[in-house]
Amino acid sequence: MKRLLTSLPLMAILSSGCTDPNEQPPAPGPASLAVEWEPTDNSVGSWKFFRSTFTLENKGSGELGNQGWKLYFNFVRRILNEGEGDETGVQALAKQGVKISKPASGDYYVIEPLPDFKPIAPGERRAIDVLASDWAILKTDAPAGFHIVYSGEKTAVAVPSTVKLDANNPKHTTRFEGDVMPVQTPGLRYDENPARQTLDLKARLLPAPRTVEAVEGTVSLKGDLAIGFVEGLKDEASYLAAALKDVLAANITSRATGGGEQIRLELKPDLGTAEGYELDVKDGSVTIRGKDAAGVFYGIQTLRQLIPTEVYDAAKKGARPQEIILPGVHIADAPGFTYRGMALDVGRHFQTKDTVKRLLDVLAHYKINKFHFHLTDDEGWRLEIPGIPELTSYGSRRGFDPTEEEMLHSGFGSSNDLAEGDRISLKPPAPSNADPVKDAPQGFVPETVNFLGKGSGYYTVKDFEEILVYAKERHIDVIPEVDVPGHSRAAVKAMEYRYRKLKDSDPAQAAAYRLVDPADTSKHESVQMYTDNFINPCLDTSYAFLTKVVQEIKARYDAVGAPLYAIHGGGDELPSLSNGHVWWQGSPLCKQNPETRELTDIQLFNHFFKKWNGIITATGAKMTGWDDIIHHGQDLPNFLPMPWSNVWGWGREDDAYAFANKGYKVILSHSTNLYLDLAYNKDPDEPGYYWANFVDTKKTFEYRPFDVYAIATQDRMGNPIKAETWENKVRLTAEGKQNILGMHGLLWAENQKSPALLEYFAFPKMLGVAERAWNPELPPVSEMPALWAHFTNSLGQFVLPRLDGYRAVDLRSEFPSRVGVNYRIPLPGAKLIDGKLNANVLFPGLVIEYSTDAGATWKEYKEPVAVSGAVSVRARASDGRTSRVATLK
């Protein structure tokens, strides 16, 4: 507390009635001002804008006056300009004595008082009515990271904020008249949840193997347990030994095969498909044969899943059993897709090296083999590049710096997490001694609007090389992304910082990697409201920068012997030129360059990617990127497009199939079903966005890679879509089907503000991705309800309980105390029928609990039970974590 008291502002706030500056009334003081935000009406102006209130509460002893303060915050909605609107509502901030403006581009705003602002007296609350674009129906939509600065101060003070949003108020939860998507209720869930089933041995395994044949008898693992391996499988044997040591109290060793080993790892080159394997548990021993080392590794993962869940539970409690009994079985398996991936964005919010490693281990357990690492974006550059230190000394930092002289401004309500170093004091204290899983959140976290989130951070050369080694050991290719020419603000600003720093002492170096034409008058605004996030395609220095970055990235792979499968070149979300945007036509340097002087913006875009493709492929790697890159007729060699923008009704639903039919090797990235950061469902307490869809585990599991139209039965507002809507859309040809390289789940980081939230968004949705990437062929749609019911039972009875006791395989003693995964525990379904509580759960096998005393005590639900008055229900996982609470009245 002493540290906090030293941060009090020195300058008091001026009040409107004060004429002598030497007789100023006392300021409210830090932490005395609070903000409550409420979206009051989403139906204003049809779908164009909505109304919300920013309620300022003065909890201090002095008044908040009409000058001398500025209140900064982040908001992902565009706040309408003064007087903007229509007959249903017009922005009228001046009448309320304030103005709201942007100190910089992006989502950063500031509220300032006008001279006629009526001071807010101690104890008073003042609502400011604001109009903003689109709508806000989840608490995630709220403005975040409020911080106030007083006249004369160079640092800001955190202002606590809360969100008021009522799930029962249609004006809060209905986007506009065409939104018929229901808000989640216990009754809705009750009608949708499947019944419990008795499952066979195959249901223990995810993804489901091609062939599972039960064999009579069992195999016991205990005592002196030797793992034998043939040449080329030493690393896989070491991995298996470490995994078994986590759950079995035995003397486990690995050695080159010489006879007598109870577990044998072998290669069988004629097995068929790459990464395929056979697993035999019989006659007292275990044998894994792989087409290649990766196949053996995946056989190991299947073996680990055959271990009873009770073993993982006991090991978690520190009581590893001395014996494990495995069921007799023969398994023959191979993947349906060669590309089975996950994309992780660390540009918007940084995740530590250890968090990434743990995630990679869980992904490998489900046979994911590609990790798309989104390392750069507008809000942060996350990789150290030797020779360009400004990328991380400046571009990896966020904080209170409105003119961005030394760092980027705050984004998404976060700067340097809850720590110091970002010129914002009095932030909430960081939790201490919290179990990373046991105490993890289930749903909206108030701290996410109060500075939680690593807006600052980067990977050193050593960090990145460690990640590459860790991934290689798990047969995962890391695909780094450098997102250009849009989404490049962190790089652009960092290179401008470099220019300012060096221009007087070393002009040549100052300009060596400059990415913009300072005289460019082009006007454009990205969907994230950035007006200054483009790299200029007409500058030699732009390509010098990209060449240097790629060379340094390649050097990291070479240093540790990791394969560089591909580099992702970005390419997405340049604003449409049809809306009056100009990308580079206002650049004098473009007009002076003989190569570019006659080119249109589209031609400049293609010119850029032709060169960028050459820079990437010169490393020997393929180039992948968002399919926007080839939308303008560009034909790039060795390019692997990732089609993403397939929102039903937006017109790009068939891009993936059109490109595959043309011969491109396509990586499916469809936002409607594969964007893991989107909210699970329409519940104000569910974190995440929903611009493309609500995405839950069922969306990923039922995704149909070869016929997305079959799942396009309802638009993002809940309205039915007629089948004939898709009659004229491109369908996959036989050749095109062969060009679908694979698919991945994608986790964007706007709301991924902690490791626990990362896991909450990713799991169990990512399990549906893993299943579908391994088994892309599906039965007719009419058979999917039964398949889904079986999958949910598999998760509830086997897969999730294993995750409760999951330890990352720890070859170097890096994670000794980290056990479990913070997957989302679904709220139960429940109904009151004839005075009795009837309840069920999405993943049968999870425990249901109920309370009739507002949560003071809980009882386990086993069958319909008589209740009276209000009753609360929740689900409980095997590790004791519980879902959010639902109440019936």
C-alpha cells in the first residue's frame, strides 16, 4: 500500500467555480473515480449504432471539475462523431459538457471536459450518453482500461470500471430487429443436451483411430519397465519414458532394442500413409510400429490415452500407482489430413514461453502437427530480431504514451498487464499464490476490463529457439507469421522510432528499415480503426526490412535444426477501396519509383506480394498466408492460402473450394467454425467476440471440410438459411478435394488476456478440431446427432477427466507443479417439471450439483428431485472446478 500512496497526483483538479488557481478544491484523488458502463439500447438506428452510458462516480472528497483532467480508455466500437446519427438518435456529447476524441488511431479514446461541464460533486454519479457503431451484447464488448491523467502529470492513474448488462433485458441482448438468436437459458440447454451412454474402448481415444479391435486379456506395466527402440526413435522413447514416469511409480528406462523390453518402438516403412501407426497391447507387452517417427509418436499418444483416468487422478494427488493395467487392443490408424493445426495470436496479448510450451504439449497429445505462430500485429511485435532492436524495445511495449514517443498506446484495455512499467499506477494487484487451474476463471473476468493482459512482452532469440526445439520434439512444425502490409502498425511505429533516434547521429541507419513515406497523404481506416498501419510497397527499405526479418527467423531454425515448413506472410484486412479508401496513391515516393509510378493500389498490392513471396521462398520454405493475397488475380508459386472470411451471407463462402479447384493447396481456416476466440454462445458472461458466429465445441466437431454448405443452415443472427442459397456456389471437384491440405483452429488474442483464458477459449473446442482434422470424412448430416451425442459422452467420461490430471511431458523439469487444463465446464441444462428439478449436462460424466439456499450449500444431483423456491445448478469436473451458476425461479 505504501507504493500506491506515493503515486498520488500532485495537481488537483480545477472546479468550474474556482477563480483563483491557488485556492483549488481537493481533487477526487486516485482510485476515487469509478466508471460503470451499460449498453442501454441496441435497437437505436437499426443495426447502424447503439446507445450506452458511461457513468462516472466520484467517490472522493473533492469535485471533478470542468478542466484539468483527461480520461483515457480502449473501446473496440467506433464512437460516433458529434452530431452524427439519424432521426432515431444523434450524438450529443457537447450538450453533456464533454468531448470524446482519439489521441491516436485504433481503439484508443479520451474523454475531456468542456468549459460548461458541470462538476461532479463528491458522492455524485453522472451518466454520459454515448452512441457507437454496431452493438454490444456481451460484457466483453465493454470499454476497458480506464486511466485518468491530471494536468501537469506525466503518468496516469487507473480508474476501476464495471460492466452492467442484464441477460433478461432484450435491449441489452438483441443486436437489432433481425437478431433472433436466443440468449442461453437452463431450459434451452436442457432440451439440447444428450443423454448419458455406455461407451466402448474406442471412446477413450481422441482423435478416434481408424481401427480399434479389442484383444482378449490385459497388459500390466509395473516394476522394472524397459522401453526398447530402433535407430531413429531415441527421442520418442525418451518422451514416452518421461510421460509414464508422471503417472507410474516404476523404474522406467529406455534403450536400443536388444530383446526383453516390455514396450517396443519400431519403424514399418511399408505401413502406408505418412504419420500412420499400429499399436498392439497383447501377450504381456506393448508394440508401436510407425510409418515414420511421427507415426510412432502418435502411437505413443494413443497408448497414453489407454491409461485409465483413475491413474491420472491419483498421480495428480501425488499417489502414482505402482501398476497400470492396459486393455488388450489392436489399433491401426492414420491421419486424414497432412495439415492439422492450431494458430495462436500473441500480437494482441503476449503469452510467455512456458505457456506456449505447455500448449504445444497438449496439442501434440491430440496429434496436432502444425503451430501457426502469429508473432506480429498492430498492437505488438513479439520476436527479437538481432540488428533491429527497436522492434522489441519499442514495438513490444504498450502503456500510457498518447503521442507514442517511447512505446505504443494501450490496446484492448491492457498495457503491461497488472505490473508496473507502463506509466499507469494504481492498477489492481496481481493475484498471488493462485493455482493456475484450480482458481482459473469460467467466463467473464472483471479484471479483463481493468488492465489484465500482457500488452507488453516478446520472445528473445533464446526463447524462440527453445520453443522450436520443444515443438520439434513433439513433431510440430512452427509456422511463424509476419503480418504485412496491413496489421503492421507495431513495426511501422517502431521503425519511425528508430528513425527519430538515429537520424541525427547515423542518417543511413535511421532510414535503412523505414516502412512508410512520411509525405504519404493516402487515407484509409482498418476494421480495427487504424489509419497508420500499412507498410509502403514502393520503398526498397520495406523489402530490406522484410529480408532482414526473414533471414533472422531462418537463422533461428537453422541454429537448432528445426524444419522451416512455411512462413506466413499475412495479407489480410486491407479496407475495401470501394468505400473511398486509398492505400498508397497519396505517396509521392510511389510516384517517383519507376517500378510503381503507374500502378493502381491493387497492382501495388500484387507487386508487394510478388516480392514478399520471393523473399520467403528464398529461405527454402513455402509461403502461406491469408487468401486475400490471391483475390486480385495474383498467381504465386508455392503459396498455401488460408481462406478465413466465410461468414454466411457475406459472399466469400466458397473461396476455399474455388482456390482448391484451381490447384492451390488450401488450409481451411473458416471463421464460422474454426475461430476458437469467438464466444461459445450468446450469454453476456461468455467472453469473446461473435462477429462471424458463436463457436462452441459442436461447431468445430460438426465442421465439414469438404461441404461447408451442409452446416450453413443458420446465419449469425439465428435466422434459417434455405439450402437453395448455396446452389450457385463453387463445389469441390475430385481434384479440388485432393488439394485440401488440412485445417486448423485459430485463437485470436483480443480477449485472450491470461493463460487460463487461453485454455478456456481453446478447450474443449480444439478437441473438435483435432477430431475433424484426423477424421475429415463424415456420414450424412442426418447421422450427425448420434455422432455428436457419442462424442460428448466420450469427452465427459474419458477425455476431460484425463485433462484434469494432465501434465506436460517434462523432459527438462520445466513444469513440476503445473497440472490440468482450464477447459470450459458447461453450465448444466435444467427445468422445473411438476415441482421437481430435472437437470442434465452437455458432457455426460461431469457431476451436476444443485443448491436451494443461494449457493451456501451444494448437493449432487442424481435424479429428479423435489425443490421449492429458487434453485441454482452448476457442473463440476473431476478436479473440483465448477462451471458458472445458473438459477431457476
